[in-house]
Amino acid sequence: MKKTKQLKQMIHSQHLEFIMEAHSGLSAAIAEEAGFKGIWASGLSISAALGVRDNNEASWTQVLDVLEFMSDATSIPILLDGDTGYGNFNNARRLVKKLEQRQIAGVCIEDKLFPKTNSFIHAKAQPLADVGEFCGKIKAMKDTQSDEDFVVVARVEAFITGWGLEEALRRAEAYRQAGADAVLIHSKRSDTVEIESFMKEWGGRLPVVIVPTKYYTTPTARFQELGISLVIWANHNLRASIEAMKKVSSQIFQEKSLIHVESGVATLEEVFRLQRAEELQAAEQKYLPST
Ligand code: SPV
Ligand code: MG
């Protein structure tokens, strides 16, 4: 099944579904191997892995290059965190065209202004996009996709920026009418008060996607009860790798030796396996002249 259709089916399925953050070909392959049916190409994680901030410091074509490696390394759908769409409707629709060429299954855009700032930094001070302008962007993206199953998720940042339920609902409804396939309702609270209030009033008008980074103590069964469609585990491969890399760098620096390190890191064989070295060996047998 096409990656676009897989993602669309996940969003519309009756079960709660989950996608896992990845930020490189390697982390994407690891997420797939763990059993995930989809991947979140996180803006925060991709920028952090590139050593820059989550403020559109990496250009959109640099993000596209990372995505190409992620897409090639996996067979499950990727939902790109497309930030604000990297400009106006014209930039956003060109993004869709380029994503489709790389078999990316969908993109999520958020109703903030370019260059964006991460939702958990100075969130209150962040201005929101004009609703009409953002709706035009969604329409332009939906009109541009050549695959009918390509997914556009509209992310509502009203709660994040200090607005209430009314503004969140007004925006979500406008984005639905503009043609979005799903809405992502984001919250920086450590409980689900905002998410629950939204779900109650929303009434299943479109599938809802959430990112429980801050309300991580909520039992996952609660999300199912609320009627959420898709949960994004948004940054945990990146954060796990930061801890692991800090530990091993400092240990090797201090000990000036690998003696106590070897057993705590992946074997070289595991690295080769994840790179599919065997496939190349078999291909060499087939395509190189035998000597
Ligand atoms: C990301 O993973 O980049 C996201 C989710 O957009 S959040 O960091 O919660 O804004
Ligand atoms: Mg992001």
C-alpha cells in the first residue's frame, strides 16, 4: 500500500494510532524496526541534530535532504513537521510538490509566523497567523497535491499562545473548512484540561492529533477514551541519543580508553546491519565481474 494511504488510514482508523519521532535515516529505520507504523519528522529534532535552533535556521531544502534519507531508509509513512510551511501559500504548495516527489506521506503546518519558534519557548509572546491567510495556505496545499491520499494536518497553536477554547475551536473549524485532513491540537500544560475541553466541543468533526510531550503522565488509554486519532511521540529518539552521546563522550574523554566503553555501545556489526550492508554484498556478487 502507498505510504500516503497508510498514513491516511491511520488517521481515520477507529483505534488510537502512534507515530514515533525520527530525525535521520538511521533513527527512522530504528523507529520502523521497533514496530511503529509511522514516523514524525520533527522540526525540533531535525534542527537539533543539525546543531541549529528550531527557528527555521535550517533551510527548507536542507530539511528536505534529511527527509530524503529518512524516506529511503524506511517503508512506513512519514509525516513531516512542516512548521509554518516555510513562507506563504506559495512556499507551502511548493513544499507539498517536493514532498510528494520524495514519497513523504503528509505534512503538518502550524498557525504561527515564519520564522517559527518552538511551542515550549516563550510561547505566550508568539503571534498567531491570520486565520484567512492560514486557510488560503491549507487550500493551496490541498489543491497542489497530486496524490489524493497525501495528508495535510493543520496544527492549532491557540492554547500554546495563551488563547482559550473558543479561539482554538474557531481556528480548527476554519481549517477543517479549508480542507485540512486532520487537526493537531497542541497544549503545553502538564495535564489534559485543554485537550479534554477541545475534544468535548469538537465532536469528531475531523480526526485529532496530539503531542503529549508535556502531559506525558496521562495514561495512554485516556487518549483513546477522548477519541484522539493519532499520538505523536515527538522527540524521544533525539533526547535518548543526546543522553547516550553525552555519556560516552565524557567517559572516553575522562578515561582516555575504550576498555569500559565497548560493552555499552552498539556493535559495529549492528551498525552494518542497520545500514543493510548485506544487501550490498549480495549485489556485488551479482553485478561485479567475478575475479
Ligand atoms: C516538533 O517535534 O518539532 C514539534 C512538536 O513541533 S513540539 O516540539 O512540541 O512543538
Ligand atoms: Mg516542530
